[in-house]
Amino acid sequence: MSEMQTNSLAERLVARFGDNLTLSVTHGAVTAVVEASNLLVVATALRDEAGFRFSELVDLCGVDYLGYGQTEWDTVDVSGNGFSRGVEGEAVGRFAWQDRPRDVAIPKRYASVFHLLSIDLNQRLRVRVFCDDNDLPVVPSLIGIWPGVNWFERESFDLYGIIYDGHPDLRRILTDYGFVGHPFRKDFPLIGNVEVRYDPEQKRVIYEPVSIEPRVLVPRVIRDDADLIQAKAEAADHWREN
């Protein structure tokens, strides 16, 4: 039996790349974190070398880690006789715009994450590359290695503002011409920055500041808990008896 067959994917990645990547394995899924400066070299090896043969890039997306690990739900101080959980009001989406969060435990805010598939070896790999600069997030484009990533990188640029250096046609793909900002960023206002309307006097569409107040909708969670079911049954019995 060959070394490729006896060693796991994680072991082969460590043996091949060493300190050029950081690995984690969760529920059998392997994730590799690669520095942007090493991305193209590592990606080419993952595609071409016999132990990997990741011929397919099946998905790529951007990630914004602003507010990562924060929560707006109180799940600790829960009463002993119910499931009342309040909204803390501290997480992303519940702050005044001037007080929006800027720093998180993860110092590099933006990352590009892509998923690879080796059809020959029946194995998958998730690769994450962080942008070195939060103000101007840039990573190398993978289009020269996996050409099918073209529109994925455009989508990530459009929604997160991540620039893919070397992409031949990096422009918006989902938002309209003249759109301001990147709507999947965590500090992008939920109501947007501008609204549009048709002005009959100017006979054209014009852009204006939004005219509605910011708000966040928190869905109510309906739980069929045993104590609630029992309470309903007792209330029904009481109603029938009286």
C-alpha cells in the first residue's frame, strides 16, 4: 500500500508544506490556513501534485470576522422555570453607527475561503487565506489556477470588498451600478446607505440618503417544551371543570 493511501490528508499536508500552512480537523473536515504571500505556490501544488490532485475548486466566498464570537442572546442567566432569553444589544446590528465595533479577537478582519475537491482521490479540503490589511483587503486571484473561480471572486469583491489581485475583470456582479459600499460587511447598515426613486421633474432615477430609521428584527422562537405543554394541559382541564 502506498504512502498516499496509508497517510491521512492532514498528515500529507503537514509533511509537504510544513509551516507554510496551519491545519485544523473538525468532524473529519480538514481546514488549512495559508498566508496570502504563499497562496499561489500552495494552491498550484494542491492542484498538480500526485498526493493531492485538487482539480476542482467548487466554491469561494468572503468572510468578515468583525464581531466574531459576540452574541446578542442571553443564554447563561436563564431562569429555572422557563426559557426567557433577552437580547443583550451588543452584537453587530444593534449598535449606534458612530459606535460600531471595529476590533475583534481575530486581528485580520477579512478572509477568502475556498473549497477544493479531488475527484481522483475522493478528498476535500477547505482553505482560508486572511487579508493582511483590513483597510484595503487584498489576496491573490486564483483564476490562473482554477479558471472557474472567476465569478466567485467577483461576488466576494462585490459583497465584501475583497480585492483579488490579478483578476482580469474584477467588477460588481450582484449589486447595481452606483451601489455604495459592500452589503455583506458586518458594519454595513441594514437599511443601506442610499435609496433610489424616479424623479418625474428630472426624468431620471436619483439617489438619496435613506429616509427610514434603522431597526433590527428579532424573530420570536416558539419552543414546544415539556413544562409549557403540561401547563397548557392543566389550563384546559381547569377550563373544562369550571
